[in-house]
Amino acid sequence: MKRIGIIICDRYNTCNGGKCFRAVRERDGAFKKYGKEEVEVIGYSTCGGCPGGNMEYVATGMKNYGADIIHFATGMLAGYPPCPYIDVFKDHIEKNIGVKVEIGTHPMPTNYILNHENIQDIPSKHKSYWKILTNPDDAKKYDSSRANYNEELEVELEKQ
């Protein structure tokens, strides 16, 4: 079993985690790598706001509760601007706290990818994290700006 923690950008401090937890359940986005392995989410919290005032405390707490890995939520990449501290946080947690960090949770929303590729305003270091989060079929499924998003989600949940 993998025990994971999820840290989100504080801009989304009221986020209910729906897309992240859906991606865990359906093994989409960054969670595809777990396949059929059992996964337990042991923590979900924000970074505390720029420049990550809560990051060390939250990561240490997740480690203490058994986290094998911490995922930085997709919102740290898909928020605008993307988190400028993402690499600093990742390095600190891995080197000083001793927990592996993965960048991303649910697939990147299609509209975000298209808009920002068009205006070319995302730093290449952030784009390097997009690869596992940009499957077009998965991205469409997580794009809540689509008019029929809620209806499709409701049908999908009824099937489970």
C-alpha cells in the first residue's frame, strides 16, 4: 500500500479536493503510476501561502502519519502564475524531511493547456512537469469549465 499526502496551493484553500480525490480513485493523472496498488490519502492541506509558510510543518506531519510520497496538487502548476517555489519545496522536502515528492495530481484542464500554450507564458521548468498530466482524454474529463461537466460527472458517479 502507498500512503500519500497532497499539498495544494493556498490560493485554493477552500478547494474540496474533488478532482484530486477523483484522480486517486480512478488512477488518472499522476496516480496512473500506482495502477491497482492500494492507495491511502493520509493528509490534504495547503502550503500556507507564499512563500510556503506551512510547507515544512505539513510535510513533516504527513511523514509522521506514514506518507511514502507527497503529491503537489495540479493547482500548483495550473494556477496562474504557477508556483514559483515548486522546485525549492520539492528539494527541501526530499532532502531535509526525507519524503519523495511528485508534482501533480489530476490531469491538467484542457482549456488551461491550450490557453497558455497559445500565449507561451509558462516557464519551461514548469512545462516539464506537464507530461504525465496532459493526456487529452483525461484532461477533457477534468475540465470543469465545460458546460456539461457536472452532468457527465453525475452520470459517471452513478455508474460506481
